[in-house]
Amino acid sequence: MELSNKSPNRLNNLPFNTCIELPPQVNSQGFWKKQNQDNGLLKNSLPELELQIVMIFCMSHSFHFLFKRLGIPKLSSDILTGLVLGFVLIDKHGNPRDETLFTPTGQQILATLSMFGYALFLFTIGVKMNIGLVTKSGTKTVTIGVATLFVPFLCGLITKEFIAQHLTLPDKNKLSFVFVTQCLVPFPVISNLISDLNLLNSEIGRLSMSSAMVSDTISFFLTASFLMIRVSMDSLRKAIIDTSATMAFILVSAFVIRPLMFFIIRKTPEGRPVKDIYVYTIIALALLSCLISDLLDQQIFMGPYVLGLLAIPDGPPLGSAIVAKLDCFVTGVFVPLFVSTSVLRVDLRKFVFDNLMTTNIILVMVTNIAKFVACYIACFIYDMPRLDSWVLSFIMTTQGTVQIGLYTSFRDTDSISESVYNLLVISILCLAIIVPLSVKFLYDPSRKYAGYQKRNIMHLKPDSEFRVLVCIHRPDDIPAMINLLDASCPTKEAPIGVYVLHLIELIGRASPIFISHQVQKKALSQVSYSHNVILSFKLFENSNWDAVQVNVFTAVSPRKLMYEDICIMALDKLTSLMILPFHRKWSPDGHVELDDGMLRALNNSVLERAPCSVGILVTRSNSGRAGPLLSSQDTYRYSVAMVFLGGKDDREALTYAKRMAMGSSVRLHVIHLIGPDEEEVDEDKKWDIILDAELLKDFKYRNLNSAQYIDYVQEVVNDGTEMASVVRGLVDEFDLVITGRCHSRGSRQISGLDIGWTEFPELGIIGDLLASMDIHGKASVLVIQQQEIETD
């Protein structure tokens, strides 16, 4: 049965009538079945929808494949996809070129699906945000957030009054929708840009997200008030009722639903996931809030955003559970679909450069320039570096998905004309391309790690504090790190300053968190992130009173950006050595229990950027010592082997081993592997030989304290095979084997062993041999890389 729908639907602002078949044809009979002309494959709504989605995603990812090499985020590819499809599939009269592909009914279904996804997107963004951070923002953050909102608003308002005198009253009123939206600094847009540029853990990233959160909080109430004023022009009574109901919804979200969320968290056992029934109920409540927003004459996205922001606690266990359910599909499928389908309405052939268009172009330029200048001046007031001020100003000026959603809504309600809508979308595309390219050109967060000062163990002054940064990822990293620090001979004369950084993956939050447990006793959401870490290291500090000082920190950030937290901590605390846990974990019987590829990538990132020396600790077993006692006395001594081939990394490792040997509880066995005599040695290697000999002479002639237990052995190895045989024999005789990552170039001792053929290049040749799965010994391995010093 077909019914003619006489209500005026609109496609590209043109009225049309549609025929709806009841019951509707959703599924086809199949691709291989012969279709008649009246019941073709694309006459069914599901195949048409699937084909539309496939076309959009194929084209979007094709654009992104080209643009991602330039550092342009995917938003630009989604906008270009909509522009191209709109130009190809719709003719100059606004009608589909192929009635079977993008039918009016099919476009309505696609638009409904994309709007549904956009509502969930804003809900997940609200869940990730912590509104409490706004009240804890510093004056610099608040100043930047307020300036980037109100300065362009005032400039846009003044410009509108000056240049819009020749326009009609309806056109003049439409300008308000343009410049008000241009003034906004939406947190979801800034958050996505910072994430795409991998600046989430940088100082610029943290400042821009905090400022955007302040600005977004203020602009939310301004936007809601703006819409209420618009309603009051038609009916003051309705505006009062809607305003009261909106305030009631906000209060219910904050003071009724939020306590229920904490009740769910309390009912969830620690370490256990939240029950799915709670998660699905909350998602259904988010969709219901869309209907409530529409009834209150607000944007339908206001409800989910407010609900996620005010009612759902961010982070684990509840916030992370909701984000885990929605985030991947929403950001990967729904948001690109929403952007492309919204831009699909743009028709570049309908640009009309009349007085209204010229006025809008001037208004857009004035508000964006005013926003940029306001941010730059605010940064200048707080003495930020000029380059950082430029970068932050570019970031705060960007536009994205939220503006597209607002402009689409304004276009649907005839608040802006079709030609102006085309202009605004093009302006978003320009900013989405210019801003990331400018930020990448101007800002390199790794430049601050460049080592112009020597921060390593070799150049540490005698009897000065030895500062070590220890990274903890899992609970089993704690005892291995404490054992190593305990063997590092902390004394009152030569104390050790230990900076413990507990690294936790950011899940269910938009902003990274950094906690100093010396200043802040509880986390923001009252979750004890590092309780076991704090207790364990404080116990170690108490057992070495006046010799060890421990400071514990927690960093909650994305795995791929944790190197920022590590390097910044090492830089700020002036550490000489940072110790990273190896990514592979062995069980007591020698089998591989865990192999974390993300942790391995993190270690490699740190090795490339570290502002001090780096040690990677490979822990084989925590069950105790590896071999028999190396002393005739009854007291236990931690047995350490130092494998020395030559080179700056080996010298750094030997200096650390020398410090360990200063204590009476450690016995050090230095194994100096030398190659056969060479007739000709280049100048660089001669200098390395001189430095090696100078450092080794204390061990050769035993000029150290007689109470120390140090053995020195020199062995000649002809090639890498003989060297590997010697090294493999150490795993059952010692508790710990120390070595450098790289050795002197052209060393005969490692000939035949190429670093390119190793399984773990980050450990070097010897470290890779000792961490091999073929070796089942219990000796742990510490591989040290000396700080890379910049020569320019």
C-alpha cells in the first residue's frame, strides 16, 4: 500500500512530496536473485543505506590516506567527502542525479542515523569531561578562556551594527547566529584537535583544554539563554516555562541522577567491571534526554551533553565502562557519517556574492581574528613564550564538528540562508587544514628534551644526591625496582632521590591527570590510583632513613603519549637516570607470561627523547638469588656482573655498577671482553679506548676500598660467537647482569652479530642475548643508554 505524504518535506530547501510504501521495504531478496524494475535492490532502505555508508567511508579514508602524511586530521577528509559527493550526486537544481541511490527518503534515514550518532558523541564527550576542573582552574586558564569568548563576541557585535545597516531586518537578525557561533570555543573540538596532534600531555595541550573547558562552560549558558531569547520573541510565557524546565533538568542531573551513579559505583566490587544493565540503562537515558531537550526548545544535543557532563562521573569504573561501549563506534562511524552527510547539503555552485554574503564574510573574518588576537594578548600578559602563544592562539581559533552541528541546525530552521551555510562550512574546512599545519610547523614538544646539559651518572659529582626516576606500570614492577634501588648503595653521604611515576592508561576521560601525592592526598574522583605503590616505596624509604627520599606521582594519560610524562618528569627533577620496566614478563618456570607491545613502543619513544640516561630493567624472576653464594660468609650478597666491551653506554653502565659496589651487600664481577689486537685503529676508537682505560684502571689495580667485593676479569674473544658463549654463561651465576646498550663502533667482540637482526634492538646486542627466550636463567638484566648530548 502506498500513501502520498502531502506534508512539505524539504530537500535543499525545496519542497517535495514523497510516497511511502506500507509496510516499508527494508530488506531485499538478495543480490543474486533477479530483481524486477519496480522492486530493485536499491528500492529497499537497508541496501541503500549500506551503499551510502560504504561510499562515504571509502572516499573519506581515501582522502585521509593522502592528508594524514601532512598531519591534517580526519575531519578535513570527512568535510571534503561531503563536498565531493554533494557536487557529484546532486545537480545544480538541487535534485539527486540518481534517484535510486540518494533518494529523499534515503537521505532522511541517513541524516537521522547521523544525528543519532552525533547525540551519542556529545554524550561521550560530556562523560569524559570533569566539570570540577573548572573551579580549580588558575587565573591564566580563566583569563584565556574568557578572553577568547567575550572579545570576539564584542567585536562581532560592534561590527554587525556598523556593516549591517544596509540589510533588511530579517537578514540583520540572521547575522547574530553567525557571529555568536563563531565566538564559541567548544571543548569537544579542542579535545579532538589536541588528540589528533598528539599534544594531550604537552603543556600547550593541557592549557588549551583547560581554557576550552572554561570557555565552553560559559558559552553553554550563553547559548541556552540565546535560544530562550529567541523563543521569548514568539511567546514570553513559553520562554519562562522552558527556562524553568531546563534549569530543573540541570538540577535533576546534578543532584538526583549523579548520586545514583555513585551508588552504582559503590555497588561495583573494586577491580570488577560495571554490570552491563547499568551501562545500557544510562545510554537509554542519554537518548531520552534528546527528546527532553527538543520539548524544551533547546538543541536536541543539549540533553545528552548535560547528562554526561553533570550526572556521569568521569574515569573508572563507570565513565570508562560507558566510553568503552560507545567511543570506538561513535567516533569511528557515527561522527564521520554526521560530518559528511551535513556537508552533503553544500552546493558550491550556489554561492551568491550579494550584500548579505559580503557582510557574513567580514563578520567571520573579524570574529576569528579577534579571537586569535585576544588569546595571544592573554598569553603575552602571563609571559608565555612568543612561539607558544602563537600555537595556543591557533588552537583556540579552530572549528570543527560542533560548529557543523550548529550550522546544520540553523540551516534546517531557516535561521541562516543556504548560501551563508556554504560559506561557514568552507570556513571550517579552511581552519581545519590551516590550524594543524601551523601548529605542526611552529611547535615541537620534544625540543625541550634536547640535552645541552650533562645529566648522567658519569658526570655526577661525588657524594651528591643520585636522582633516579622509576616508572611503574604493573604491581609486579614494584619489587624489582625496589630491589635494584636497594642494591644501589644509598647512604647518608651519597643519598638517592627516588621519583616514582605510576603510569595509568587514560580511559573514560578527555583530559590527562597528573597527581603529586606529596601535595594532593586524594585523586580528583576519590579513587586511590597508587595506594600500593605509595605504601611499598614509603616502606623502602623508612628502611633507608636519611639515605633515600621518595616522591610518588601518578600520571593518567594515553599509552602512546606517556613518554611525555616520563621525559617531563626527568627534565623537571634533574634526574641522572630513569629506569623503565621491560615489556616482557616471565613466569617463575621461565615461560613468557606477558608481552606488551604498547609498553615496548613506549620504551622506544623514551629512548629517542630522554633528557638523561635510561636503563631498561629486564626482570626474570623475583624468587631470590640466581646462583650459589659468592662469599664464604653467611651473609647474603647481591651478585652483579658487569659486561664491558667499550663505548659511552658501557662506561655509563660501569659507573653505575661501581656505585653499587660501594655497599657491603653487593659483590661486583667486572668482565672486560676485548678483541684481538688490531693493527690500525681510527681516531674515534682511539679516544674511546683512552676513556675506557681511564675508567677501568680502578678495577684493574684495585685502588678501591678494600672492604668492597670486586672482581675484575679480562677475556679475549675473537668474534660475536665467542662473546655470546661467555655472556650466556652468566645467567645462572649472578642475580643481575649490567651492560651498555651500544658499544664502540667496529668492535671485533661483536663481529657477526648485527643489531638489525636482534629481536629487541632497544636492549642492544648483549641485552638481547640475555632476554632471549632460549635462555632460561633467573638473572635479571639492566641495559643502560647514556644521555644523548646535543652538540649544536
